[in-house]
Amino acid sequence: MIAKIGRSSNLFGTLSYNNLKIEKEKGEILFMNKMIETSDGSYSVSQLARSFEPYLLANRNTEKHTLHISLNPDPKDKVSDEKYKEIAGQYMNEMGYGEQPFIVFKHTDIDRNHIHIVSVCIDEEGKKISDRFEKVRSMKVCRELEKKFGLISAVEKQSHQNQKIFRPINYKAGDIKSQIASVIRHIPSYYQFQSFGEYNALLSLFNITVEKVEGELQGQIKRGLLYFPLDGQGKKAGNPFKASLFGKNAGIDALEKHFTACKNKSNDQLVKQNLKRSITEAHHSSKDEQAFKNKLKKEGIDTVVRKNDNGRIYGITFIDHHSKSVWNGSRLGKEFSANTFNDYWNDNIKADLTKDDQSPEKASQSNNKENLPAEETHHLFDFLHTEKQGDSIFEALGGLLPETQGEDYEEQDFANQLKKKRKKNRSR
């Protein structure tokens, strides 16, 4: 079980977030401690807030007085409502909040049920309840609760998770948002790409595509990204998801910073020469598109080809898993652009791809792949080591999605909005 502890100065907003889940029939109130109850058992946000008013009025100088805690068992754990009540009560007692008013919400909007607890961290006299070593204490309490209630250990699961292999998203399997998150949260940490086209080529290996959206809101130009699931033929297969649902690292600003950082890599030319030579050799020794792709795949290079409805190739991208870099063909040189391969594969006009002129010393260096960084390819791409050969990369991928499924990115988005609101209020 994993516990997440959030603090803010916005009690009303925190209660509203949880109450909205109830209104959407994606949540319910499980348990209340020292709260003012209604006769019919239904509550508005303002009614819930009244129970905390005496504490807020007595507050001396604690700015972030509101506690928003989520307790997240493993998706495989089957936890009854009664168990959730016991878990919430014991957790709050062990953390020093057992005598505080608090309310427990159960959320059912993602693939695993989990609970949220809303309270305040100031006592009746207005003093802040100590949060010293809070994370350490929280982890200890979670381990105790796992043993007591027979829950899967988050610690053991984490070590096992690192050995798992990712696979492309399956839009038919449900919880697409978490499947997409499991992929895009890792890719920028391990792979270099310099444009949205190259980013999309990498995402296509996992049945995902991303689109930029721009619009005007209150006189200001707003930019954003939408992520779409794809089917096995590369066509959109579901509703889009805003980048904000996956955290700031999936957004347009973070990706543009990544593009810039990748353009400044010092080993750029060495990687480029090795890749161009591999492509040239595959081009000279293959008769068609599939043979070309297969030859490069054996060298750890994936080829993503984009075609229009008439079959004309208008884009080609190479993903080099040795250097962990993505290259649009045109960035390698005019002779490696989409037109070159379209002329050969569609019109049987074979271009003479020649290796760059270079000194013997440089040629010797570029022929030695040991000059590339020694860092190993992330297990995200363990399909490279499989012996299975098929027409599609998806046939070679195996294993399970990492156990990040079911993470509540809407909750994280809500927390980010509160942070922005606090910064805006400070600047006034």
C-alpha cells in the first residue's frame, strides 16, 4: 500500500475535489470522525467544511493547514469497505491525527479502488500537529497495515517491478490513461529526440500518438498536447487525454526543453555517422521495405515509415537503440529523406547512398561502436533482445505493463492547480 500526503491552504477546494467524485458517481463517503452529521446522510461542501471551522479560527500561523491523504492498496488487493474504515482509522491514529475531525472518501474512478482522507493538521488550540519524520513514519505504518490486513507489500512489488517489460498499450483492455502514462513517463529519461515528429515516431512503437493544440483564451494564446491511443494499424482508437493528466514532464514546455538539450549532445556526429552507414548498407543489400526494416532491426534500429492514403512515403524516422536516439531521415541528410525511399520502394528508382567523405582517423572511430556511450538500453525496449521476428514491432514485445497502472493523475493535476493558485495569490 502506498500513502500520499498532500498539504494546502485550500480546505474548500480539497473538499470540492472529493465531492465532485461523488456527484459523478465515482466516489462515496465511507467514514467520518468527529464530523457534524446530517439527518439524511447527504452533505454539501459547505456542510463538511463547518466541522473544521473551529480549528481554522483557532489557527495561529500554519499556512498549509489542510491535509489530503490518499491510501492506495495494490490493484490486486480486494479491500472491503469495512476494511477501508479500519485502515483509515488506524493510519490516522498512528500518524497523530486520530483525535482530529476527518472524512474518508472512497474513489472508484480508476482501475483500482482507493481512499482519500481530508482533515486539518492543527489542533483545537490552533497549534500545528508535528509532522517530523512524516514520510518515514507513514511508510512504517503502511508496512504494518499490509501485514495486519494481508495486503500486497509495496516494497517487494517495487523490486519485482524493475524486472518487468513494457508492452504497447491495448485500447481494448481498458484504463487507457494509465497505460499511456506507463510509457510516456519513462521515454524522455532514456531517449534523445529533437522534434515532435521524432517523439511521435518513438511513441508509435507503443500505439500512442501526440498532437499539438493551440487556441486563444481571454486574449492569451494557450498551447497544449493531446495524447491518443492507436490500434494495431496506427489509427486513433479512442478519446484523447490532456498532457496535464500525466504530469508536467508530458507537457509541451518540458518536451521543448528536452528537444533543446538533445541538440546540444556532444557525441552527435559520431552517432550520426554510425547510423548513416548502417542505413546505407541495409539499403544496398535489400530489395524492398520489409527486408530493409528487418536488416536494421537486427542491428537494434527501428524504422518508422509514414505514408498517405495513396501509399506515398512522406516521412521516415530511424530509432537507434544503441545510442538511444531518434532521427528523422532528412536530419541525417537529403539522401536519407522520405523521397529517396519512396522512389526506390514505390517506383524502383534506387538512389546511390554513399558514406560521407571522412579522414581515415574519423572513419576508424565511427566504425567502432564501442565509442558510443556504454549505458545499457532501458528494459522498456527489451524486445530488441528477442529472437522473434515479425512484420511488426508489436509482435516482438512481451511481458506486462509496469505496476503504475491506476495511478490517479487527475489528483496530481488538482494538486498542481492548487500550487499555481497559491503562487498567484502571493504575487498580488
